Amino acid sequence: MLTLGIVNTYDKIKVLDAHYRAIARAAPICHAFGFSLALYDFPFRMDADELVDYVADKTTIGESGKYLRLLHEKRHLFVFDLPKKGFQPQFGSVVVTSSKPEQKFSITPEALADEIIRNRSFLVLVGLGHKGLPKELFSLARYHLDITSRGISLETCTAIGCIPAYIMGIVHTKRSQR
């Protein structure tokens, strides 16, 4: 199982446009590249059905929530508080994304693709907000991924699109070469 986890680092109380727009942008990417979508620490106080309806009502992104609805119907949409001791084990190994990965935990996109081909499960975390992922999450991750392999920081929604597309492009290329 591959899961894209978006960690809210914006306001924890008030719902902002950035919250539901990021969700709406992530849903078609996840659907297109075979990822589930996990949302962490978002300020929504509603169940998943209500969240899907809310996002669909607020934006036309992702064909007005069509892909978010599909993820939810297939049970590939998850909403959680930020865990304090560790992420849900059913998602597999945690991968934090950063333009400055800690060297001893660093994994290349190619190495991650090799692990995916071996049917390993991963939760790939992206921070939503100008601060990126909270530093305390780095210690909970087995791997640190710089998707650019060049230390280039990406805006959240750019990363949301780039990471699954690039990794799965490598996976598909490697599988076709076998």
C-alpha cells in the first residue's frame, strides 16, 4: 500500500482555503498514481463523508471532489490527529519528504521505487504550510526523501503532484524493463 500523508502545519483551529484546496489537489494525484490519501492534524471536526461533501462544495478542483469521493468510496481516504508515538503500522514504513534529508536516513527516489516493486508499503509525508514537516516527525521516519535529489525545496502542492508522479514513473519504467 502506498499512501500520501499530508500533515497540516497551518492553523489547527480555523479551516483555511489552503486546507481544502490541498485536499482537492491531492485526490486526483493519489487516484491517478495508486496512492491512498491520509490527512493529519487538519482542523475539520467532521467524519469522512462530511469532509468529502465539504471539500466538493468549496472547490471545483479535482472535478468538484470527484476523485476525493472515489478515494473515500474505495476506503483510501483517512483522517487522523497527528500521532505522538508513531504512525499507523498498516501504512508501512514512514518516509518524510525534505530538501534537507538526514544523510543516514536518506533514500533516493530510485531506491524507494525498488522497494515499491518489492511490494513494500510506504507512508510518504508532505507538510502543508510554509514551515514544512514538524521536525519531531523526522525521528519517527525510517526514511528521508529529497524528491529532487538536489536539495531544492518545493511548494506543498508542487510536491504533492511531483512525488507520486516521479516515483511511479520510475516504478513503471523499471517494471517494463524486466
